[in-house]
Amino acid sequence: MIKPHGADTLKPLYVSDAAERARLTAEAANLPALLISSAAAGNAVMLAAGYFTPLNGFMNLADSLSVAEKLHTTDGLFWPVPIVNVVKDISTINGAKRIALRDPNVDGNPVLAIMDIAAIDEASDEQMRFMAEKIFGTLDEKHPGVSVFLGAGRLLVSGPIQVLNYSYFPEEFPDTFRTATEIRSEIEKRVWKKVVAFQTLNPMHRAHDELCRMAQERLGADGIVIHMLLGKLKEGDIPADVRDACIRKMVDVYFPANTVMITGYGFDMLYAGPREAVLHAIFRQNMGTNYLIVGRDHAGVGDYYGPFDAQTIFDESVPAGALQIEIFRADNTAYSKKMNCVVMMREAPDHTPDDFITLSGTKVRQMLGQGLAPPPEFSRPEVAKILMNYYQAIDAAK
């Protein structure tokens, strides 16, 4: 199986020994506590689950600046996005060396992790803006990632952590949330030798499921891991439970048995486009997949990135040998009226726009809200039904 990034074995930071976890939980009750941001909590969950191997905790300012500018830490580890715990106020932990990190996403703010503080660095406004522009390619605060990053504070609390739970994800998504360790184990159990990963934060329409099939066939892969984001999204995105239901229905009806694994991870979407695509590749390597499908405007938002910037970054900014995982470069996919199947548009040079069945997101939303199913060439009827029920319920509540 493909090795994890920067290590021979996974390095999950979750404390798996029950007795040790109970001891640390009792200790945490008496430690100075810091209520962290949702983004930092997502980072802690990813560290716990082994997805961010080989990191041992949150980055300091020097590493964060280096990663933002050069895509590697000060000691040379290739990494595309700073993994930070940024706060506005440290008055509750002043002078402490060992602290409890409290979860902002669970009622009562229970302890999520224990941290040994290595440093508390204060970033200047200039440094925060420098990092934001490098990570997101813009300083426009209408960009959801920029607004979160610049609004988090200026104090970077860094150091190794021991994680005591996976926040709300196992309880809210028991059938879907999986750690990198669990996915590796399941791949081994299924005896898959070559595996392709598909990232999604949306329900999968027909073009998406056909794209997965194309990648599997062209790469000679044994299986596909559909890996959906379960954390915080921007306003208007479809909730994870609805996406999950859509994807499970699609796989049940349209894919052969033992060819698809449906899983999810706990992380807040960055909308960092190319940089986030590289992060996606790292943690898909860590979970044991050999390929990641990277399509048009992967991890993007609005018009901030070029349509294929998330592919070209692997040519321009990822050094040779830095990653073992490879990307499968996908173009726009759509149903061809001429060929009666879904194709990548670049592979149909004789087509005009009228030869494809394409619908805007706005048009699809209007149709579903009116109880009208998109054409079966665009959306699987079983998936459309779930989405119609969701949108009609929203509209009825207005």
C-alpha cells in the first residue's frame, strides 16, 4: 500500500488507549482552557485521524509563513497550507505550558485535546495578509476562506497535541465519518491494490458518477473511495446528511458491489482552490489511495481561480518526489447527445455547446424547488428525488 506522506507509518494523534484517554480527560478538567475556533477544531480532528501525518500538532508562525510562501516547513517538510490554532485572546491560559483545547462545535464546549505549548507568536496584520494572499490567491474578504482566516485573530498558539475525541463527527455521521487508519484497514480488507479518491462537498450528479467510473477504468483501479467533507461549509451549500443520502442512493443503484467505499472526514472547507487541492492529495495519500480526481475548479469558490489552476499547481509548485499519490486530471463532464453518454468535453472536439446537456446550478436549484426533476442525462432520478424533497422543505419553511 502507498506510504503516508513524510513517514513510514500513519501518525494519528488520537489517544486510542482507553485508560490513558480517561487519565488525560481527568487531567484536562484542571488545566487552563482555551476555546478554539471551528477551523482549529477541524485541524485537530484531522490530526487525530491521521490525515495530517506526519504533523504532531499546530504550526508556529515561522513554519506558517514558510508553508504559505514556499510550501514547506522550516525543516523542509512539503506542506501546502498552514495548520494553525489562531485566537484573539489568551487571557485564560496566560503563562501556562500545558492547556486544554475546548471544542466550539459541541454544546458545553467539552475538551477536544490537550496541548503542550511550544510557542505563542503574535503575527502582524502584514504577516496575516501575506499568508492569506499566498494561501487563497486573494485578499478579497468576500472570499469565505479569507474572511475566516483574517477574522480568527493574530495569536498563533503552537505545539504538539493529544486528541481525546473526534468532535461531533462520529455521532452525527456514524456510517460515514472514518479516520485515515480505518480507510487504510478497509482498503486492505477489500484487497484493493489500486484505489482512486473522489473529493466532494456536493451531491453527485450523473456527470460525477460517470467521472468516477472513467477514472477507475482508465487507471485500472480496483475501487473508488468517495470521500466527502462533513465539516463547516459556506451559506447555501447542501448539508452533509443530504449529500450523504444522495451519494449512498447513487452507489446502491448504479455501481457494482465492492467497487465503491463511501466515507467522510471532519474538516471545515477552506475554499483555497489550488492550495487546498494539494492538501487534499496529501491526506488522500495518507488514507491509502493512489490517485485523486482533480476536476475543474477543484476546491474553488466564485471566480477566484482559473478553471484548471488546481491541476497546474501540481506541475508548477509540487517538487518531484514530494508526493507519491498521483492526480487524475478531469475536464468538465457532460452528457453528449451525439454519443449518448457522458464525456469529458475536451475529448469531444467536434461538439458544439448545443450537443451537450448542461444546466446551471441556479437552474437546477429552481427545478428541484418546483418539484421538477432535471433530465436523467443530467441527474439520476433517485438522487433528484432526495434533492427535490430537501429544497421543497426549505422553500416551504420560508
